[in-house]
Amino acid sequence: MDFLDLAGKSVLVMGAANRKSVAFHVGKLLSDFGADVLYSVRSEQRRESLRKLVGDAPIYVCDVEHQEEIDRLAESLAKDRSQIQGLVHSIAFADYSAGWLPFHETPRSAFLQAVDISCFSLIATCNAFREILDPSSGSVVTISISTTRMAAENYGYMAPVKAALDSSICFLAKSFSGFSKVRFNAVCPGLLKTSASAGIPGYVDSYLFAEQATLRKQAVQTAEVANTVAFLVSPRSSGINCQGLVIDAGMETNYFDEQIVKNAVDQGG
């Protein structure tokens, strides 16, 4: 039984990079459910590397920093598919080349670039795709983070950028509701082991701590995030709109875990 009712539905997955990326896991899972999965990547080099992983699936090149490339992607999709039922936005970028800096010293150019790529790209893409997204049952899902209220030094300015992304979900849903029933949601995972996260200073230590803070003492798996994305793309989640579903294995409820507290107290002594 095709419980998710995804067979034959066309879904564009943006941001797949390699086997570890959330977008790749999402695309593979959707394909397993019989969906018609299309991919969009940033560069020709990414297309060549992804081709080895996804076979004959259509792969488009679109650098979302350039509006003309977003428009060209929309035109290409419209020619190849009259309509798509799903859009998965798994795109984020932060320039940490200046090294770790206190938040108040965040470079203006780095912050604005991160907002452009990680947040505004969703708005611009949805606007360009408004005639392609199925108005009766379309679903847009973006990838956020489990909380934007925890001021982790090493994540820095990306938390406010993700907060803007979370807010944009609500405004896009309201805006599109004037002419369609397209839904907009975010999947908000805890710390994941991906290639992108490897570029964040001190990420491994944070990841190991987060793992201990989960109720099950096991970090969130990328496949678990992909499962949630597939559900939100599917018609089975038709009543869910303007939401951010947190996938953190209970971490947010477990900050006073007995062993974590004991370790902190013992070290402090």
C-alpha cells in the first residue's frame, strides 16, 4: 500500500551535494516511494558528482544567489513538467572564512549573503514557481534547525538567519493562500553529521554533547529527517501548514539530564 501517496508525483529537491546531505536522503526516499524526483544544484561540478548517485534523474543547475538562474530554472521545469507537487528547499550557506568571531562582530557582507542564500532563496524560488506548484495540493518544505533561541557561539549568525527562514514559512503560506492551497512547512532537526556541518568551527564537540542530551543517547539521524520531509511533502500531512516540526530525539526536554549535570558539577569541582 502506498500510504504516503507519493507515486508519480513530481518533487524538486534543491541542495543535494553528496551521500551525507539531507537533500540526497530526501530524494532517495521519495524515489523509493515512487515519486518523480528532480534535483537542483548550485554548479555544474555538483551536477557531475550528483549524477553518479542519482542515475538518470533530471538535475538542473541553479545558483540561487542569482535571480536570473532561479527564473531559468522555473522556465526549464515548466517545459519538462507542467506541474510539480512538491518543493524541498535544503539550501544554507555561511561564510566562516574570517574565523570565529563574537556575534556582535559579524561581518555585514557575510550576514547578508547568508540571508540571501539560506532564506531569501526560498522566497524567490516560490515566487518564480507559483505557476508550477500544484495549487490544489502542493507542498513546500524547507530545512531549518531545532531552535533559533539557543545562542551557540560556534553557530553564530546562522541562527538569526534560520529564524528569518522560519518566519518566512508563515508569510509564504499566508501569501499563497490568496490563490492556492499550497502548504509551507519546515523540518527542524537537531545536530546532524553532514558535510555542511563539518565546516562549522567546534561542531564535533557540540554534536557529541547534543547526542548525550537526547533522551535516547543517540544523535538524530539524517534518515529520520528525510522521513519527516517525505511525510510533509505527501498528501498525508494535508492538515499541517505554517509549522516547524522539531526532530531532536527529545533533546529540548533533557537539559537537566542527571549524568550531564553530574559531569558538569564534577568538572567544576
